Amino acid sequence: MISCASTLDSGTTFHLTIPCERPLPSSKITLPRRTDTLSDMFGIVLRTKDLVPLASPQPVQISGTDILIVEDNWSHQVATKKRLERMGCDVEVAVNGQNAINMMRRGIPVDIVFMDLQMPLLDGFETTAIIRAARDPLLEGYKNVPIVAVMAIEMAWDRDRAKETGMNNFTLKPVDNGRLRSLIVRFLTVGSGGGGGFVEEYDDAGATFSPRGDR
């Protein structure tokens, strides 16, 4: 029962009366089961002790990754090679596309290629097309190797052509440590079959590449 009493200039007082019988001493008291909680009813955790810690992602080991730099500019060769070697990568350098093809024919181990686009004799586009086609049996083991286009200036035409020729990603010169590391980790942690797909600059989903091709 609810009642109220008001006094002018003093206020109002509300009364709530709830009928309640005193339990007998012999009455059995039943407590709710622990499972009868909001946590179980609504699928949420209300007690910190019920929280299950998530497993921490294991760091990707990039030390020992075989990198091929295809670059005709000496300063870019040296700078990129030193950055990669400080990360523990094993690095080979080709001065142009033809040099890179010849090195692959000799069977050098390659996990990832950083391919300059503008080079004499055989540029990055032509070199990538040859690798992807793998008409030479000696190149068969490299046809799915991840290839990153390295550009001095980002041009939409170059990027579109890089996709068409089978490159998997792109970056701009000079390549800093963070960018190099993120690209290597990306290609070492994805699945197989990456010969023809292009990963958008900030898209980590849907990438399917084989770090060591079909070798």
C-alpha cells in the first residue's frame, strides 16, 4: 500500500507498506543457484574472476627470411639491404630484372622480392610477367613468390599495371623499417597460392600467398 501526506511549505512524505510474514524457525531457506545469474541469462560476464584471458598472438619470426632486392639505384640497394639485414634477413641484390631472372635460374632461395619498376634491360613489370608465366622450367619454383613493387612516385597507372602483371603489393622509396617489417610479416603469415593476387595498401584480409612458392 502506498500513501502520502503533504504539508504546505514543508513537503510531501510517501509511505510504502509491504506485507511480509516472518518465516518460521523451521523454514528451509533456498538460495539461488550460481548458474541463475545475469551472466548465464544474457551471455555476459559480470564477475572479473570469470573472465578468460585471450591468448597473446605469437610474434612472427622474420629472421632468416630470404629476400631478393631488384634495384638499379646503388643508394637504394645499400639502404634497403642494410635495413633488412639488421632484421636478420638473408638478402641478395640484383641490379636489374635480367640479373634477377639469371639468379633465379641458378636456384637462389627467395621468400619475397622487392621489385623496382623502372630499370634498364628488363624493368619490374616485364620481370614479374616472366616470373609469373614460368615458361622456363627453372623459374617454376618462383611463380608464386610474393613480389612487392617499389615505386619512386605513386602513379595510378603504375599501380594498375603492377596488379595486371601479378605483383602482390607496393611501397614507396625510401622504404622504412616499419613498412619493410609489416610487408614481410604479412607474407610470412598468410596461406598458399599467392601468384596472382594484389593486396590493397591497408587491407590485411583475403591475402593468399605462399612465402616459398611451390618449392
